[in-house]
Amino acid sequence: MPQKPNNHSAWAERWPAPAKLNLMLRITGQRSDGYHLLQTVFQFTDLCDWITFHSVDNGEVSLQKTIPGVPESDDLTVRAAKLLKAETGCEQGVCIEVEKNLPMGGGLGGGSSDAATVLVVLNELWNLKLSSEKLMSLGLALGADVPVFVYGYSSWAEGIGERLEKINIEEQWAIIIKPACHVDTKEIFSAKNLTRNSRSITIRDFTEGQHQNDCLAVVCELYPSVKEALVDLAEFSEARLTGTGACVFAQFDSKIAAMDAYESLKDKWQVYLAKGVNESPLFSKLKFGKYTS
């Protein structure tokens, strides 16, 4: 685990929950329980939700403000905190404040990232001393993408996304478009015409340019605005779908080139400018943040 912060001052900190990009996504099979077997590459970005933890005396877990349409009991941050309490018998409480910047239903992993930040930071604030491996295991019970956010580094992933191997990827600038739709991940993975038998590839195959996303055809068929966004973004660089979408992205060698694309697209689309980073901003803050009493 990264260096442990000073607990007293860390309660006042804002903690990042970064977006991820799937730089490729192949579906190589399906388990008997319905989960799909994947190969994918995760890279983090500096685009983040921000979470603040407020200590409370009543031992309860609550949200300062709920997300519209998401009951507090279903919120992944609340579920993560309650899971930590149930696992450890911790009697402490917390009120969780979330500054939501990552779009929901966008394939950027916002909910999973929020949950991972709760697991990692409360493990420190509550002095629970759980290992990274244990936190990843708990995270998997919340969602298949949670473990990589607990792991904290760009990864080659297999299985259902939980078998992770650390890799270094060029940290490029990215333009991300969020079409005005919310892609239902379950709908995509249950589609009859989804490719489920892609051959496995190697990390070298990926680095040499094999970037396919097996969800792309289904998403474009069901959500025409995603297809339109891909077409518009492809005028500037290779346009790809992250996860099951709805967000699409393109990478650039320079901030100037990315800004040119941003300026051209911002009047039509909801556009984000982000920098790809191999180390999660959460772990960068844990290691290098300043915690003064």
C-alpha cells in the first residue's frame, strides 16, 4: 500500500476518483454464471470525481447529497463503506461527500472508481490495515471494474477484468466525447449479436496496434449518437469506444493537438480534455500529498 497519510488532517482532504479508459476490449468467452471473459487494457486519466470524508460519531454511513435517480442504499460509495464495516467490525461512521464530474453511463468507470477511493481511503482513515489484495477482493464484490482502481496502475486485464498485470503505456493527451445517451452495460452484454469468441492476443499485439473493442458494433447499432461521435472524432485521430460506452475517445501526442480537436468539437458535443496517466491520481496523492495537522 502507499504511504499512510496522517489521519487527522486527511479527513479534510479531497480525494480523487479518476476516470479510466479501456484502450482495447476483447471478449474471449463467457462463464456459466453469465460473466464475460475479457482481455482489456486500463489506463487512468487526470479527469476525476472528488470525494471528501466527514467523520461522524453515530457509526452510520451516509451521503451528504444523493445522486438523482440513485437511492442512497444503492450508491456504490455507501455500499463500499458498509462492506468495509461488515468485513472488519469497524464501529466508526462517515458522511461521504462526492463531487461528481465523471458522466454516468459513459464507460469511464466513475461509480467503480468512487467505490475504490472509499475502500482505499477509509482503510487508512479507519486504520483497518487491510492489504491491497483484500481490498481488491472486496471491490470485486461491488463490480468488475473496482479492483483496477484499487490496484492503482495501468493494467493488462483478463478474466472478468480482475486478473491484472501492471504495464506502462505512453501517457498521451485524450479528447473524450460523451454523447447524450446512457449506455446500459447489461443490455450490451446480453445482446445476441455481441462478439463473444474473439481470439486472445498478447500485450505485444496491443502495443503494435490491435485496439478493437468488441462492444463497438452493438453499441453503435443501439445508440446512433455514439456512432456519430466516433465519426466526428475520427477526423482528428483514431476514435475508440471505452468499455461499453457511451464515451468515445481519441489520443494525441501533444496538448496542442488535443486542444485543436477540443475547440472544433465543443460546440456540438460534451467534450473533456484529459491526460492519460499510468499511476492513479489517488495513489499519487497518497504518496506525495501533504498532510499537515
